[in-house]
Amino acid sequence: MKKNQKQNESTRIILKKISWTALILIVYDIGRHIPLPFNDYKMIKQLMINDHLLALSGSATGANLSQISLFSLGLGPWMSAMIIWQLLVMIKKFSFDKLSKREASFFQLLITLFIALIEAWGLLLGLRLVEMNLLKTLIIILTMVSGSFFLIWLANMNAINGIGGTVTVVLFGMIASIAQQVKPIFKVKLTSWNYAFWLILIMVVGLLLILMAVILDKAEYRIIIHRILINNKFNQQTYLPVRLNPGGGMAIMFGLSLLLVPNYLIRILHNFNQQNMLIYWLSKNIGLNSYFGVSIYIIILVSLSIVFGFVNVDAEKISENLRKSGDYIVNCQPGVPTQAYLQRYIKLFSTLGAFFTGLIAGCPLYLGVIYSQYSTTLMLPGFLLMSVSMLRMITDQIKTIILLHSYSDLFSD
């Protein structure tokens, strides 16, 4: 009887969270289609056809660049600010790691505001959405920045009340863009047999990529931990898991958000100094439609994969907790030697994961430079890796809720 009550309770909580997420996604979808004033949307549509890679890059951050709307900036400014803040904390030179949670949140939002202003201004200048009228420009910039902050609030509300945290919003936008990625293949004049061939090929390649991503995402190296207060057989089962790809697929999402910042910044600089040949060259090559832009993106991917590996598995914190509890890694001294021991494995597996991420999500884009008509399709492997990582987070959260409510009360009758 009590077991059924616990199951009903976990089901009720999950359904409540799913309802919250559904409501938030409905609001998000409405906001994605609320147009901004003073714009020529026929011209915007044509510009996005010519710059489809920018539109798809934006979809990986929850942005909607297919039409300039309230949520055109998406979560990109916030994601970029999180990376910058994390790097500042890791440096530890400026004592940012000693700030309170409230103070850290304030500085993160301040960085977000600065990046959002740059991206909104760069988007307006790059697409030439309005005449250079100061009042109209300010209204659109402030509206887009406000929309981005409202979307950040929505994502955080989903993290508190819904399923999947902030990434659910991004996942929703990515799924909506998959049809756009596959569409170029079927624009080619093919026979019915060739259509079937391409469809089967896409499905097989997609399934193989998903399988590889799942294996690398779930595979882990187990470091045996000796618990001094456990003297039975369970002592042999205690270990510290280090995933083979500790950075996960999040490096792709954050990498695309980081790539958008210099893209918009170069557009702003080009608007003020159109005679500068270096800025002009950068404005044409900073995106994913050139070998230079793809190379920069791969460097960002690899770097973020390694950084996220060290962030997700904090060797200093783990070694300190082991030292305080008296537990230790077999054949390794506590303290600094334990930290160095863990860092070797984190560095090894982060590099392995970074190589895999760069190879699968980055290298195919070189082919997109050669065969530009398929450039959007070649972004699909990276989107699949992100989707696997996000879906694993969602399923883990559901499993945690079920597990949390599967135990009987301690003082139950």
C-alpha cells in the first residue's frame, strides 16, 4: 500500500513538473514569433536564407533568427557570460571565487547585459533592419535585451519547477530546426530510389552518432576509494566515477554562443571603420561559412570541452573532501598528491572527449565550406551530440525524483 502511495507521489511530482515545462515552452514559442517593430521582414527572410548558418547557430542557444522577434538573442548572452565568469573564477587571481552567491549572480547578470547589448546592436547593423534612426534603434535593442532577460527568467523557472533545467528551452529550439537542417538534401532532384537511399543513410549515420555519443557520455573510469568507516564488503564497491567525456555535449552549445559574440562585435567595428581591410576580412570569415571561422569554432569546442571537464570534476574539492573525511584513494597520499592524481585522469579524459567533440561536431563543417548547399545538414552531428547530453540530463532528473520517493518513511507504522 505504502509502495503504491510512493509511486503515485513520484508520478504526481513528475506530471506537475512536465506541466510547468509545457507551459514555459508555450510561452517561449509565442515569444519566438512576436515580431519587433520597424522591420522589413521580407528582407530579413532573404538575409537569413543567405546567412542560414548564423540562424542555425542561434537556434542552439534558444534564439530565433529566422525572423527577428522578442527572443532573437535567446540564451546566448547568458551562456557566454557564464563561461566568462567561470574562467574568472578558475583564475582565482581576482578573488571572484570568494564572492557570495548573490554577488556572483549580480556580476554574471552585468556581464550578460553587456553581451546582450553588443549582440543586439551587432544584429541590427549586420542585417540592416532599420534605417539609422537613433530612437527606433534604441527601442529595438532594448526590446531584444529585455526579451533575452525574460527568456533567462523563463529558463530559470523551468530549472526550479520544471523538467530538464535551462537546457529544455534550447532543446525545444534545436528540435524545431532539425527539419531545416535535413531539407537541403531533399531539394536536389532525385529519383524515388535515391530519396530512399538518402533517407536510410541519414537514419543509419544518425543512429551511429547517437550510439557513439551515448557510449562516451555514459562510459566512466572508476577510481577505487577506501572508506575508513566501512569494513564490510561494501568497501570494495566504493569508487569515484570519472566519465570518459566529462565535458559532455554542452561544449557545443556554449561554443556556438561564444562564436556569436565576436561575430556581432566585428559587425559593429566594420560599421564604424569600413575602410579597414582586416575588419572587412574578419566580417566575411568569422562565421561558419569559411575555413577560418570553422577552425576558430573547433578551437573553441576543444578548449571548452577541456575546461568543462575540470569544472564538472573539481579535483581540488574532491581531494579536500576526502582529506576531511579521512577517506583516500588506494596507493595515493591524501591532499595535494590526490589532487594531482585526479587531475591527470581528468586531463586525459577531457582531452579524449574534446577530440571526439571536435571531430564529430566541428570537422564536418569544413565540408560545408566546400559544399555550401549542405552546410546546415553538416551541423546535424553536433546537434545530435547536444541532444543526447540534454536528454540524459532530463532522464537523470526523472530517475532522481522516482528514487527520492521510493523509500519508506523512517518512522512509518
